[in-house]
Amino acid sequence: MTIDTAFKMIESALHGQALTACPLCGSRSEMWERAEDGTAAKAVCCSHGDPLVCMPDDGIVSGGCPLYMPPEGFYRATYREAAKTWNAAAAEFVQMRAEAATPEQLQTEQSYADLCSELRQEREMLASVLQAVLKDPSNQEAISLAKTALGQATGVEQ
Ligand SMILES: [Zn+2]
């Protein structure tokens, strides 16, 4: 026997719950209903499901936000319970992160989307300066630019 599962997004006007933004990536959160075997479970999910193609090596990030498909414990019988579970988990996560992070880490913390676009810019710049060096290996300016770009891309201090 196969289990017939259907997911449906519920508009906020219908569920009427205040939802905290995703604590992991800051994206909008959405209420979803999962219909399965005659029961309908509700869960709040992160709306960020697009793979971040600039970071193909990161197994978690490249599949979108981990909370796009939240764990089974987020599924509840009612909208109110689902919202409560999500909001409590989000608050706890933010609290845990605040306790774990040093002030310096908090300052440099960015959403995945910001990080993604920054990494892409860095890689593009790196590629262009490396090309300049390959074209003219004696060009001191290009070499110096490449060194700077490499330092930025790898986080190495100059
Ligand atoms: Zn998220």
C-alpha cells in the first residue's frame, strides 16, 4: 500500500498565526498542511527552498535552508500548535546562538543569501585577476591584486 501525501501552503489570512522569521536564514516562514492517510498535520516551514548554487560543496546549504523541510516534531494537529512549536524553536535557537557566539561572531553573522552573493563576487574577482596574471605573468600589479584576492577569498590576513 502506498501512502498518499499532499502538501499545501496555508495563507496567513486562513491560519491567523503570527510566525517568526526563520531563525537559521531569516527568510519568511510559511504554514503548510500535510495531508496523509486521512489526517492533516500542520507545520511551519522556512520559505527558502532554493539551492544556493554558489556553494555546491556544502551539503546542507546547497539544498536550501534546513528548515525548509522541518523535522517531524514540527508537525502538529492545529495551526495554533504548529505556530507555537515553530516560534518556540526559533526563540530557543536564537537564544542558543546568542549564548554561543562571541560579540565578534554576531557582528559578522550574515544570512545565507548575503553570504552567497558575497562568495560569488569574491570568486568572480579571483577568477578575473588570476586570468590577468596568466596573460601577463610579469605584471606586478596583477600579481599583487591576485594575492589580495586570494587573501580575501581564504580569509588569510595580509
Ligand atoms: Zn530558513
